[in-house]
Amino acid sequence: MVLIMKKTLTILSISAGLLLGVVGAAEAQRSKIRYADEQMELMNYRNAVQLYEEAYAKKPMYETAKKAAQAHDILRDYEQSYEWWKNAVGYEEAETSDFMSLLTAAQRVGKQEEGRGVLEARRPQMQASLLDSLTGSVEHFVSTASKKRVKLEGVEGL
């Protein structure tokens, strides 16, 4: 009887230890992401990017990939931004705005066709009309932005 009690107690101890370890790791992950979010608010984008990437390496999640991509956008590291948007659109939670961001990042690095191919491969259920519409919107935005010319004139008295 004592032997059975010892075995039961040992099994319960090991189970409790494993459970606490898993919960602790998940809490550490959330803590790192919260800290990265604080760094973004403080405009410490390089620190935030590093933290998001570390968090994603430990536990890949949609929100983390999206935040890393957004941080790279702010830093104007478009090559990395494009790579992170490719990760983000691979998740079921991805939204239309994420698809637009991927296509915009692809446009910035000169990989429009590759970006479109990524969406077609990762989102086969996406209707071709929606993909055409998104691509057209990005192309229209880029062409409109590049056509604007501003004439600078001096102000008298300054």
C-alpha cells in the first residue's frame, strides 16, 4: 500500500512540475511580447523587432509575425518586412489588410509577381477577383504616389 502511495505521489509531482513548466514558458512568451509592444510604443523599434523575432522563434504565432512585419515596415527594412508578411499571411487569422501589406512590401522590393504567387499558394481559397483587386489597389497607390510632384518656392522675409 505504501509503495502504491509513493508511486502515485511521484507521478502527481512530476505531472505538476511539467504543468507549471509549460504554464511558466507560456507566461514568459506573453511577457516578452508585452515588453516588445512597450518598446514599440516608446519608438524603440529595433529592440521591438528583436524581441518579436525571438518570441516567434520560440513559439510561432500569427500576431507575433504580424507585429514583426509592422516593426520592419516602420524601420523601412522592406526586405525583412516582406519575409515577415509572408509568414503572417500563412495563418488562417490573416486579414485582407495583411494581404495588402504583403503586396505593398513585395512592390517595395520589386517582387510583385512573387508576392502575388505567395498569396495564391498560401491562400488557394482566395478568389482571383479579390487578388486582382488587391494587386490593382497597390499598383494604383504606388503609381499615384510616384506621380505627385511638389514645387518648392522660397518664402520672402525668411
